Amino acid sequence: MKDSPTPPDSDAPGWLDSHPKAKWLATSRTTGYFSAAVVVLVVVLVLIIVVLGRGDDAPSAEPPSTPTATATTSAPPTDSNGPGGFGPSIADPFGREISVPLNDQGQVLPQTDPGQRPAFTAGTPVPAPEGITWQRIGATVAPFSTSDGPTRIEGRLAYGFSRTPQGAALAGWQITARTMRSGDDVREAYERQIVADPAFAQAQLAALAASGDADFRTGRALVFPEAFKITSYTDDFAIVQYAFPISGGGRWNVGQSSLVWTEDGWKIRASDIRAAQPQISTLNGWTRW
């Protein structure tokens, strides 16, 4: 079972100021970040493409379609990578608990049917996924739920997110968090969980290779979004915004990710189109995990 959270190094700089590779991938068509620049500390958390690396961006909302809950009951989760269970928990710089799975890729959780949810309506916060735990996956942190996935881990990536706004929100940060760990993670994500124009993908991977950095790990990218907002949703497309707390309290940086539904589940849609995201001073209208 988890022990009381243990705070990280007190002298560690804030994640928004210390994570090196967060500029990798670009971001959503509507916004995004992740500059193709190599090792640049990112202050604008952009989440649309694969590496929402650094942390500051903003949200927006739009519309349609009734989500279908896909992460349901019975079927036990599958985890092909190593041991199961958890070690002692730790805490992020804001005192929030982070579970530490024995499997460095994360521990999938048993899934249960969340029941009927209201249809998506632009401007109305969606219900949060159920049974959320934030797990340390190497140098970063990713969300695992008991209602909307993930239901399995293959290699260094997580799969099995529900075809719902909740599943899209979980997938967006899972994919991004994993790409913040190493060049191998970025390459695998581009191959399997990022949709991008071939020329754009090649340019991003070429910049990665030119940087000479195989490992982005700093051990300090443990801050995770406090809330999310679905600004647009259909069964095949979603725009998700994430609010990241800022030291001192009362303000949040915002990152954004666009996702498309494919036969392999949700994937981030990468683009070189970016838009600045302002900080926010309230989480009214957002969904807390």
C-alpha cells in the first residue's frame, strides 16, 4: 500500500523552469507548443503534440456529440511490462500525492463502468474520470483511472483510453508526459501515438537527433495538471486544455492538446501552428481530476 507522500528535493526548481526538452513537439492546430528547438527551457506549457514539455498555455471550448463510455467493466487490465504493485508514495512541489508503481511504465488499474454521463456541451465542465491516481513513470507523472483507462501498456506507451472526453483528457497528458523522458520515447510516440505531416515529423526528429540528447530526465518534472477543460469534442476529435499550478498559488499556466480518434485509440495531432496561452486566475469552468 502507499505510504505518506514524501516531498521532493526542496531546492528543486519549479518544473516549468527546469524541464529541458519540453519544446519538442509542436502543438495542436488551434494552439500548442513544443517548439522544435532543442534543449530550451519552456515557459509556455503547450500540450498538443507529443511533449507538452514545459508547461504554460491556455484553454478554449467548443462542442458536439454524446460520448460513449468505452472503458467499462470486467475486462482486467493488461500490463506487459514488469512487476505490479506500488512502493511508497511521494509528493510533488505542491504537496499532491504521486503514486510510485514498481513498474516504471506505470500500473494500469481495474476498470469499472462509470455509468451514464451527460452529453458534451461546450462551456460546461465534464465529469472527471473516476479513481484517478497520478503515477510516477520515470522522470514524469501520468494519470491512471478506473473508468476511462489506460487499460494496457505496450512498450513505453499506454493504451486503452475510452472514446469519451475523459478518455481524451487522460490520453493527451499520458502521451505528452511520456515524451518528456527521452529521445526514444519521442521517437516511439511519433511512430505510434502522434499524427503529423511527414515533413513536420521528420523535422522534429531531425532536430532531436541533432541535439545529441538521448535522455531528458531531470527527476523534477513531477508537477502535473490540476484541472482540465474540454473545449471541443466529437467522437473523432478533441481539444483539451490543462491547468498547471504556479508557485505562490492563485494562478495557473495553461497547455493545450488536440487529439484524433484512430483504430489504435486517441493520438495527439501534431502541428507547427501555435498560439500563446494566457495564465488564468480561477479554475471556474474547469474539471478537477
